[in-house]
Amino acid sequence: MAKPLIQMALDSLDFDQTVGLATQVAPYVDIFEIGTPCIKHNGVNLVRELRARFPDKLILVDLKTMDAGEYEATPFYAAGADICTVLGVSGIATIAGFVKAANAHGAEAQVDLINVDDKIGCARACSDIGAHIVGVHTGLDAQAAGHSPFVDLNDIAKLGLNVRISVAGGIKQSTAQDVVHAGANIIVVGAAIYGAPSPAEAAREIRELVDAA
């Protein structure tokens, strides 16, 4: 398996704080994720800003699209996004349109399995229609209720689908290597980095742990 990528979740609503945090952690991460609240608040201009400042990084826009997949995704791919997200619960027609938009821009479509009841069935269907990444995602509310992404990650990884697997949900230093061993290709880290006294140091620690795994 290729070296797993580290994705940094940028969740602040503040434009300048988002750019500043990205600058601090840039040496240690591979993907900048513009989180859903962040992209809703700041819009496509933040995509353009990060693309201009960090030409060597992948940029993921966490749209969580629910309808009109091709129409909604197109302007973000055009602005420089490498990956955008569509919800697995949106349905195959919406996901197919989203994949079409990604392919038209030489980019990737990620299907977020958050709140999908049949995650295995959805992952298989999305792989069949050409999705590039499936996201095993335990959201903040589910984390607060004590859930984690590990069981779902193991189940999806065992399928051997022709997709990369992203995993998100409270990942930190103590669990970073566990998700690598479980088969994650993309490891999403948020609060463990941006909530640390030194985000750069926290990002460096996670980079070293992931690379060592």
C-alpha cells in the first residue's frame, strides 16, 4: 500500500485563521480539507486562496452534497479543488453526477458514508460507478455519543474495492497508527492538531507516527 496521506481538517469560520493554520501545518500534511462550515461561510474564494498559496498540496472541499451533484461540484473543481465530497445518502444519481464533474476536471470524488445504514452496500455501489474515495466518517455528534470509525473502517477495508479509503472521527496521536494498520489510505485529523498548544508540533508527531506505521 502507498504511504497513507494525512488530511488536515480546517474547521474555523475565520478566513485568515484558516489560512494561518494551514501555513503552520503545511510541512507535515498532504491534504487541506476545507470543512463544511468553513466552506459554507467562506465560499469558493477560500479554495482559490489555498490553491494559490499551496500549489503542492491537495485541497479537499467538504461539500457534503445532497442533490444536484454535478452542478454543485463543478465550480469548486474549477477553482482548484482536487477532491470534493458527496453524501452516500444522496443516492446513486447524485453521486454519478458528482463523479462526472470530478472526471471532467481531472479530480476526485469522495463519497462520505456518514449516516449511511448499509455502508458496505453503498461503498460497493459507489466503487462500481467510479467514485475515487469512500470516506468512513464518524461525525462530531456520533463521537460525542461514544462512537468511533474503527469497526466500519475494518469492514470497508476487507472488501478490496477499487477505491481509496478515508477515515475521520476523533483520530489522534494514540490512534493514528491503528487506522493505518486497519487499511486507511487517508487519515483525517482535526481537533488533535488545531486544538493543540502547538498545531505544528502536533502535526509533526502524527506525521512521524503515520510514516512509522
